[in-house]
Amino acid sequence: MKIVEDFPPILTALDRPNSYIGRSVPRPNLARLTQGRGQYVSDTVLPRMVHVAYARSPYAHARIGKIETALAKKSPGVVAVVTGAELSKVITPWVGVLTHLKGIKSAPQHALPLDRACWQGEAVCAVVAKTRAQAEDAVGLVDIHYEELPAVTDMETALDAQTPVIHPELGDNLTFARSHEAGDVNKGFADADEIVETTFVFGRHTGVTNEPRAIIADWNPGEQRLTVYHGTQAPHMSQNLFAKHLGLAEQQVRVITKDVGGSFGIKVHIYADEMAVVALSKMLNRPVKFVADRIESFVTDIHARDHRVKARIGVKKDGTITAWEIDDLTGIGPYSVYPRTSGIEANQVVNLSAASYTCRNYRAKCRVVFLNKNVMCQYRAVGHPIAVAVTEGLVDLAAAKIGMDPVEIRRRNLIPDDAHPSSAPSGIKFERLSHHATLDQLTKMMKYDSLRAEQERLRKQGIYRGIGFTSFVEITNPSAAFYGVGGARISSQDGATVKLDAQGNISVHTSVTEQGQGAESVMAQVAASAFGVPIERVRVIMGDTDNTPYGGGTWASRGTGIGGEATWQAGKALRGNVLAIAASILQAKPEALDIRNGIVVDKATGNERIGLDEVARIAYFRPDTLPPGFQAEMIATRHYVPREFGFAFTNGAQASYLEVDTDTGFVKLLKHWCVEDCGTIINPQLVDEQVRGGVVQGIGGALFEQCLYDERGQMLNGNMADYLVPMAAELPDIEVAHQVSPTAESELGAKGAGEAGTAGAPGAVMNAINDALRPLGAKPLTDMPFTPDKILRALGRV
Amino acid sequence: MSGQIHDITLTVNGQEISETVAARVTIADFLRDNLGLTGTRLGCEHGVCGTCTVRIDGVITRGCLVLAVQCAGTRVETIEGVSDTGEIADLQDAFRRRNALQCGFCTPGMLLTAQELLTRAKDSGNVPSREAIREHLSGNYCRCTGYHAIVDAVEAVAQARAGEK
Amino acid sequence: MKPAAFAYAKARSLDHAVELLGQHDDDAKLLAGGQSLMASLNMRLSNPSILIDINGIAGLNVIAARNDQVEIGALVRHAQAERSPDIARHAPLIALAMPHIAHPAIRNRGTIGGSLAYADPAAELPACLVALDGEADIAGPQGKRSVKAADFFKGMFETALGPQEILAGIRVPAATGQTRVGFSELARRHGDYAIVGLAASARATGKRLSDVRLVYFGVGTAPTRARNAETAIAADAIDDAVAALAQDIDPPGDLQASGEVKLHLAGVLLRRIAKQLAEPRP
Ligand SMILES: Cc1cc2nc3c(=O)[nH]c(=O)nc-3n(C[C@H](O)[C@H](O)[C@H](O)COP(=O)(O)OP(=O)(O)OC[C@H]3O[C@@H](n4cnc5c(N)ncnc54)[C@H](O)[C@@H]3O)c2cc1C
Ligand code: FES
Ligand code: FES
């Protein structure tokens, strides 16, 4: 494969001259990053900065007795040794609940616990020293008296009467439960010719961002202001929560986010050990830095996906699906994570299962229970990989049962492309989807028929290859329906300010943040197109609560669809402002002018009238020459949030082609395909790479990744040698293609694309493995990750 | 020379450096903390992720698994150094145009690792296959890209350097 | 994650290293490639008071074929061995194993001596040394001694090396026209330690194999010979050989696979290796 050259617009839905929409423009920040000249929080150094390391609980559940700190305090370089009780005088606790998740409950969580450690790895005592090494030296000298308590580690028995209750004041270990029923499920199953029932299990896994979590808090007592350098996805959310729990006004807190070494949902939550850092800085009146090391990351970065789903599907001989039923149980940590809660993933499983299909007889329930393991919360594609694998796993099993091709059963049951607007059995609403078009494109792209022929031929030689499909929807562009309505101060709107500088160049200040997905490029492309300048004349400013409009940041595939639209509108507004100035200079009508390629032109003829540099010069330095009463405006700000639909759903289809070594149980991935539909594509290359990266994260969950715990709640593989992340040698090439169904809610028409890959990949791999092994009579594999051990067992080889 | 503190002299990116270091300081920490060369990154500090990759006496090495004192008298090169000399300008440009990086945290390690493969391939007159590229990069973790774009970029440079275009 | 403080000394010679070890009792650690040691120090899993760096000792990085033997110095880097024509020719089993060890940057630094002295039960080289019936050359306060590979590996991360001893190098018999070798391992990801691996050697006379040595790794506390299976392979009875593994090895389960699965995989590897042994090497 060759490097994709930038190509002229092919996908643009927008009628602008010299548009950058739909072009693979290289990202402006890449040269810096390829030279190692990025600036991540872990690189940042401030005067008088000190480092914190934590004494962490070796037990999953223990009463904290006396904490002896005298020896540690004497250790070289140590500045302070701080316990939970001391820190609680500076920072208040929180409870991770939202009102729209009815009945969700959790217990107050402190920056450092007061009397009880509730998971192995929970920070119990902070040691601040001049260097990280010195802080670690002194951590070894802190003597904490623990009394080990029984740990709740099995989600299946967490609600049993004899199981201890982790937070007795809550009454039981149930965090959240929801049931949903639509259509006539009993009748649906009664009408079925075949009913397939199975249990899907998903391995608890985690984000393993290449740069671990990192934060520097700098309280300046003179200014009475806290500046936080934070590797986060949502600077304004962090600002709000730091202020709230330190008892400050938001104005007193500035959050700066420069380069972030990967986030994927890991860096969108409030972590107790990060709250401790802001409190420590306030306490010590100096900058305090915390960079989680990899061992800490494994036991503190949120985990996700620890779900067990019992599921049933009814199907007629002609392939019509007649009913669905799912029962999801998930074991989170000892606390629901703040502020997004740990109920969302299960809630999403209920919302998203069966969502692509016409059968509306759907019964679902979920239960979320507390465990003494590390906390769980939202990680890339929240709930999707589970809902998609369950749904698509059921569809494939049903197809196999009635002897129908997996593509054919999907064709017969997916919501027709002309049936929109429509909704899922869970009630979520779809503006416009293209399930059939994507599936058709997918089967063409992968040459489905010849692949089947090859599979058949190789089977005769004892080579077992499998083809697996998923069709799916992805939640993007979330409105306030996601968090805001539940009372969280997590903004669903984004803002953009576009400014003309004194040389006629522009800067875009956006509340969206860059995590590597390419938001900076997207904003530059959109602003350049909307305003009318070459992209080199656009500078993007992000990740600074002092210098960007208020907004949500980066999560739930929202940056381009929401923040991009705000930038589009602001760019247009500034064009209007600048044309008004130009018109008054030229004594023309603004409507008769346009800005193209950085020059004000006659709209009709394209004739050049005046350069932007000249407009800016007059506006800033010779406003005296403008007509009396005319005030030039060189800045425009716009905000945007979708209102009509709670979410802009996208859809897609994926296929996996793989080979199972039936002697060893090893799976070799041969190829992966994804066709997705994220509406208007601003930069095809960026979308493709979001999909590819996402697919590989999904493959990780399907084949490799799992946080293994023993019955006492000890994580057994919390390092990168034992926790298997996907590496280059095991992965296939991934082909990506698109359908384009723009959302009519915004002018750009862009939806999100960040999670489609992760949503659909695990189910596709699962279905492919089962497809490969079906002729051997193997029991279908539904327990991720699919290790050689499990595959050999399914084959009856051991 | 035996103790916890040592005076060392080494060449970093072509410049001679003399510093006093504690024995326990790794070359990666030394580059980052003493010299401010933060392009050498720390993703795991136990040898698995490859973000700390530097060249010591011309060969790529895990910077988190070598002590600074051990580098006395050696020639150390970092991503900043090879950027400034222009040695990998074509590779960097290919990464940029192919969007073979997202967050960029793995990128310095990837580039230095890929450069070793490319140099060896050039010396032996081969253009490495995609499989060989994947294998050579097998010790460098990237969470963002899924590797495909990285393989594309490295492959394109291998072909270009071999004069194949 | 930073290592606890330690002192550092650079050994000028083997004798100097032995002397330094003597000065610091059990508290000193030799530092070779550091590719295992430094990771465990960073994680504070061990806490020596001093590291004795042997990288500067001259003469320990030599690969030489002489007297029907291949000598490999302890400081030979994995990458050096991987690309050595002498090893490819005279110790083909080691050449086969090398690409499976870790990744390029680690092989550039890690040493043959370090891998053997570290004695990870899932590592490739210890099994190769046993399969080749090689010998370890050891330097210590009493001078030099040699230990047969079979006696060198004592258990999990445990060798015959005394507290003041250093592995100086190894010797393996040079391959002859009759030498057959086989190597195979199953690792989840390229460069990972294996779930199970097998290193094998034999002598071929026509179609007959003798002196069969089948050495498994990742199945116990140290490289493990499958003696009953060896006998069966020599008798060209592959099914019997696979069946015999149940007596030969008793792998404990680990994070990657249960013991049962490891035993099964050992059988799969044996069939693959039997094919390799049956073929003359090109
Ligand atoms: C990500 C990763 C993957 C890896 N994968 C594999 C793999 O698949 N297979 C594999 O075999 N290895 C693997 N390794 C380990 C690697 O091969 C190491 O280099 C090797 O095990 C140790 O060699 P070293 O020279 O680095 O020894 P060091 O780390 O320096 O030392 C290891 C131990 O041996 C002692 N020692 C070293 N040299 C001597 C000597 N001459 N005499 C006496 N004692 C000595 C040291 O004191 C120390 O206790 C991996 C390492 C990493 C980081
Ligand atoms: S930081 Fe050195 S390999 Fe990960
Ligand atoms: S680009 Fe983020 S880890 Fe590779």
C-alpha cells in the first residue's frame, strides 16, 4: 500500500470554493510529534515542582489502622507525607451518581480513603518528594497497619445474602439495575421455529494508553489560583470538579491540556489519586506532579467490559428474527466512578442490543454490582462491543441453526435503508442509517463469494478459516441527553472562536481537545473552508480553559460533529464580519463579495479586490478611515449542540477473516474490513485511521486483553509483559471504506467515527472463529478473550 | 569507580556532555531530566513498550533498561538528534503524510526502530516485506494506530530508498 | 517506577569481577545486558546494594569455532549471535532459536550469558544448551570450572553458579553432517516468552535417529528433557512419543495456559519437531 496523497474533494456536501472538506490534508501538528517535540504532561517541568508517589493498598479490602509516617518523613528529599484524614481537610469527597440512571447508588469516595481500602492498588497515603525516585524510596518506609477484610470478587454472587456488603450503608452491593421490554417477547419466542440461547462473557480489560495518566497541579497562593496541567479529554469538566471539591470558583482554576499520549476514555474520569494531587498542591503551595507508572496504571486506570450476558434469540426457518432477550450482569469496582458513573456501560448494552434489526420484540435487563476490584467505567465504544457481539453472535448462531448464510440473515432483518427515521427496540432514535448499503459494499470489497470458495477449498486440506460479520450502530454527537440531564456539569455543547489577526491570518479557539485523533486538523480544515483561507493561515488553539470557549472536549465521538460544526459556524460568521469591513473599505455590498484563498474577491467574477492582510491592517491600525459609525468586528464565536436527536447514530459493518490452528488453538488474523457511515467526512485519512486503531482495540479485547484477578481480588497480570496488548506482528491489514449519510441537523453533516472500529471488531472476530470451527462441531466460543486454552477446550482437544 | 554517584562523559546527539549522576538513573531518565530531551519517552519502564528507544553506539536500545553510568564513553542518539541531522527526514515525512501517528507518544521509538530495519535492508539490498516490518516493530507498542498506517509508511520509505518509488 | 538506590562498579576483568563479588557478599548483582535485571530493579522486585557491570570485560564477546566446538562468550549479544555465520553453521539450533527471543532492540543489548544465568524456565537458550549437551564455563574465586548443561540449570531462576561465580561462556559441540536439530515454540505474541517450546537435537545415520535430545521449556521450573519421548522418537514411533510426554513432563498451569493445555501443546510441538528432525538441514 502506498501513502495516500491528498486528493481533491470528493465527498464534500458543502459548496465552498477551495474547500478542505473531504480532503486528506496532513495534520498540522505532526512534524512536531515526529521530531519528539511534542509536549506531554509527563514532559512538563515547573519551578519548585515536587513529585508524589503513593503507598497503595496491597489488599482488595482492608481496614486502615495506624499509618506510621515518621521514618518516611526523614527520608532524603521528602517534602510531605500526607494521609487521607489530613487531605480531607482540603478536598471534599464525591459520589458517582447521575439522576437519569434511576436508582443508581454509590458511596462517598475520598481523594485518599479515611478508614478503608476497597481495592488492591487504591492509593492510601501520599508521599511528596523532590524527585519521583525519592518519593518511591519513602513510600517503602511508610508503615500502614491493615486489617484484611473479606473481599467481594465474584459478580455472580455479589448480590447473595451471604456475601458481605462493601458499603453497608447502601444496603446491598447493587449499583444500578434497569429492565426494558418492547413488543411482545413471549409471542415472538412462541412464533419462532428455533430458539438459540447462550451466555456471552467479556474479559475485564483496560485502556493502556501509551502515556500513563499524568497531572501537575500548581496552586499559586499569591494569585489564589490553581493551574493544572492535565492529560485529560475534558478540561472544562476537570476545571469544574477541581474547583467544586477544593471550594474554589471555576475562575480560580485553569486547566491546560497540551499533548496527550492516548486517552480512549481512560482520561475522561476523575481519579482519586489525581484529586489528591490538586489538594496536595493547595496544601503545599507549590507545583505537585504525578505520573502514574505502568504498574499503577494497571490497578487504577479504569477497567471496562467485565460483563456476562445471558442471551436468547428466536428465528423462523425463513430467517425472520422473532424475539430477543438479554440479561447483562456486570461487576464494577467498589465505587461508581465520578462524574460519569459506572452504570453507563450496562445501560448502553440495553440501549444498543438488537438495535440494528427490525424485530421489535425485545426484553433486556442489566444489573451492575460492586466488587473489590479496580473501578470500571467508560472506555472507548462504551457498551458497544458488548451489545454488538451479543447481538451479532446471536444472529450468527441463529443463521447456523437454520442453515442460512450469515449475510443473508442480516439482509432479511436489518432495518431497511429507506425506513428512516426509525428507532431501536430500546427506544433510541435513528435519523438515517445505511445498514444494507454498508453490508453490500463490505461483501463486495472483501470478495465474499471467492473468500467462501477459498474457505471451502482449504477445509478439505484441513485448514480452518473463518469469516465473521457484524453490523452495528454507533452513538455519536451526544446531546445533553447523555450526561447533562442527569445533573452532571459535563457540557454537551462546544464553542469555537475564530479571530482575524493583524496580518490577516486566523486562529481557531475550540473547546474540543486533541488526543491524537486529529481534531486540530479537522478544526483547521473546517475553519479554512468556512472562512476562505489556505490552511497554512489557520492556527488552532485548544486545551486551555483560559483561552478556549467552554465545552465538552473529546469523548463519545463528538469532536468533529459538534465542535466542528461550531467552528464551521464561527468561520462563516467571521467571514461575514470581515466582508462587512471589506465592503465598507471598497464601498461595495458585502453580499457581492467572498473570501477565497485568503483574498477578498467579487463573488460573481472571482476578481481579486483586496487582501486579508490589507483588511486587517485597516481594521486594526487605520479604523479612522472607515465610515463613521462602522465598527469592525474581528472575532466571531459560535456554539453548537444537536437538539433534535439525542444522538447522531452512525452505522457500519465489519468482517474478519482468520485461520484457527486446530492443533494449537492459535488464531491468525488474515484480514479485516470495515465499512462505516459517519456522514460528511472532513478528512478521509483521519477517519480511516480512527477506524483502524479502533478495530485493533476491539481485537485486543477479543483475543488478548484481560485483567486477571484471583479470588482475593489481587490482579495477577498488572504489567505489560503479562497483560497482552495487541502488537504489530499479530495484526492484519485493515481495509476501510465509507458510505456517506450526512446528518441533516448540522450544516456540516458530520457524525462521529471514533468508536466504530472498537464497536464492531470483537463480534466479527468471534463470529469468524466460530465460523472456522463449525464444521468440526466445536461448541461455539462466546467467552472473550479467545485464548488457545479456550479454543482447544471448545474443540475437545483437552 | 564504585559508588552511588558517578561523573560521566558521553556524546549525546554529537555533543560532548559531562554530568554527575546517581548510579540508579537510567539513560532515559538522564536524557529527559538532566538534558531535557523529552522525545525519549517512558511508557512502561520495564522493557516492553519501546517508547524509550534510543541509539547507543549506533544500535537501538531500550533507554529504560540501560543506566546512564553505563553510557559513559558512548555515543547516544535520540529522536531530537536524528531529526536535526535530517537522517530520517524522509521517514518522518512519510509518517506525517500517511498519518502513521495519532497521539505521537510511540512515534520516536517507532521511527528509530524502523530506521534500523531500513538501514539494514538498504545495506543488504532488500525491501522488507510487510510481515518483516511488522516483525521488526513487534516490540514497539502503539495503542492508537492499529499499526497498519505505520507499516504503510515504513514500506513506502523502504521502496523509495531502494529506488523503487 | 524508579529503582532503589544502588552503587555501581565496572569490572575490568573476570578476576576483578570475582573480587568485587567477594567484597559484597550476596548483596551484589552482575549486570550484563540488563534486559531482565533492569526491569526487575525498576519494579523494585530486587534490591541489590551494588551492580557490577561486566560489559567492559574484554574477550567475553567472542564467538569461535574450534576443536569441534563452538565457543560463545557470555557477553555475546543476542543480535550478534543471530547474525553470526559461525553459529548458523556450527550451532544451527541456536540460530533457529534466536529470532524468537524478544525484539530487535532487546536482542541488541541482551547477552547469551545473561539469558543462561537468569535461567527463566520459559527462555529459549537454556533449553538449547541442554539439547546440545553443551557446557558452561564458569569463573570464580577458585579459578575456572566447567559444568554440563544438564547440571547447570537447577530450578526456577536457579543455576549452579555460586554467589561469587560468573558465567564466562558456553561451549557446544559443533554440528556435523549427521547433526539434526529442531526448534519450535508457541508464544501468543512475537517475542514473548513461550507458553511451551521445544529444542531438539539428534544424530542421523541414514534414516535412523540416535542420541535424540528433546528439551522443553515453559513446562516446569527448568529446561526439561522428555526422555521417554526421546526413546520413542529414536524408534520412529511418534504416537508413542507423544503419549510418553505425560510421563516425561508435568507442566504447571500459568497465566497463559493450564497444565493440561501445555501438555497437549507439547505433543503438537513434538510432532512438528519430529518432522524437522527427519529432514536434513539444507
Ligand atoms: C520485553 C522483553 C521480552 C523478552 N522476551 C524474551 C524471550 O522471549 N526469551 C528470552 O529468553 N528472553 C527474553 N527476554 C529477556 C532477554 O533475553 C534478556 O536479555 C535475558 O534474559 C537476560 O540477559 P541480559 O544480558 O540482559 O542479563 P541481565 O538482565 O543483565 O542479567 C540477568 C541476570 O543474570 C545475571 N547475569 C548476567 N550475566 C551473568 C554472567 N555472565 N554470569 C553470572 N550471572 C549473570 C544477572 O546478575 C541477573 O541476575 C525478554 C526481555 C524483555 C525486556
Ligand atoms: S519505557 Fe522502556 S520499554 Fe517501555
Ligand atoms: S500514536 Fe499513540 S501510541 Fe502510537
